[in-house]
Amino acid sequence: MLASEIKFCLRMAKAIACQFGPNCEVVVHDLGTNEPEHSIVAIENGHVSGRKVGDGPSRVVLEALHSDTTKLQDRLAYLTKTEDGRILKSSTIYMRDDDGKAIGIFSINYDISAMKAMEEMIQGFVGPARPEKEAPEITHSVGELLDQLIEQSVRLVGKPAALMNKEDKIRAIRFLNDSGAFLITKSGAKVCSYFGISKYTLYSYLDEAKSE
């Protein structure tokens, strides 16, 4: 992103955060950086998720960096959660260049934990609780994000790594690749150690996963 674009986004972030108060976090990610582990270039009310300028990406950003950015769609009013369990209502808007390629992300995360608690209390009086799909977690450490993605890959397969056969491991590695996990520095070594495979085997499994 150009410096002028970042400055404008910073002004917009300040305005939105001021309008909606301390529960509203606004984050700007630069997708053009050569260091995807440090994609946040502007943030307001970072205490909501515990992040700051220079921190790493969320899963949404990793997937954006890994995908064809011309095909990415904005996501509005979906639920995420922080590491300490607070519920956020989030919107993700992609900023694009003249060719339609995503060059940045403008994200709004509003802490609705108190509202959700009140909703659940009222729901307890007026009717049965409604099951909800688990919200993805926002992290500020790429190491924590990688750990999350590895755990999700294991849940996807449905068995611990020690009991996985070749096909199971390829399925898990396909999920990690599609999620952008291998954009994280030194992720390959951690994945190899976790699944008990060599770097050569990892590359072989990646090739098979991509060809399917």
C-alpha cells in the first residue's frame, strides 16, 4: 500500500473508533509487505484483541495472502473471538489496486461480549439456548496461529498425528496449505516435527495435496 493510502486508512480508523468507542477495534493490514508476519500497519483500540502495529496476521489475512486476491470477497458482520474468549462482531473489507488485486485489509472488530451475555441471560428466560458455530479466534502471535491451524487440521482428520496414515497426513497438510500456514516463517519445520515426517516427505505430501 502507498503511504498516502495508509494515512487515509489511519484517519478512517480513528474516526470509526471514536464514533463507536473503546469496544471498537479497527485494523489496517498491508498485504504488499515482504514480511507477512508483521502485516498490521495501523490499529485503533488494539486492547480489544491485544494486538499492536507490527503484529502478525489473523487467519483471514493468511488466507488472503495465499489465495488469488482478485477473487476475495468482503466479509461483513461475522463472529470471531479473542484469545481470552471475548466475542467480536467483525467485518473485513479488501482494498484493491487498479487491477483488482487486494493490497490491504480494513477490518472492524466490535466487542459484543457484554451484549451476548445479556442475550443469553434473556434467552434463558424466554426459550431454549440456540447452538452456534464456534467463532474463529483472533491471535496476535503467528506462532499461536500456527498452533491453532495444526490443531484444526488434526480435528479435521479426526485422529491424533501418531495414528494417522499417509492419506490422513496429506489431508491435514492440504488444510494447512489452503489456510496459508506455510507462509509463516519456519512453519515447515514445526509441521514436520508435529506429524513425524521429514522435510522431503512434507514437500512430497504438499505436491500430492495440490494435485488432488
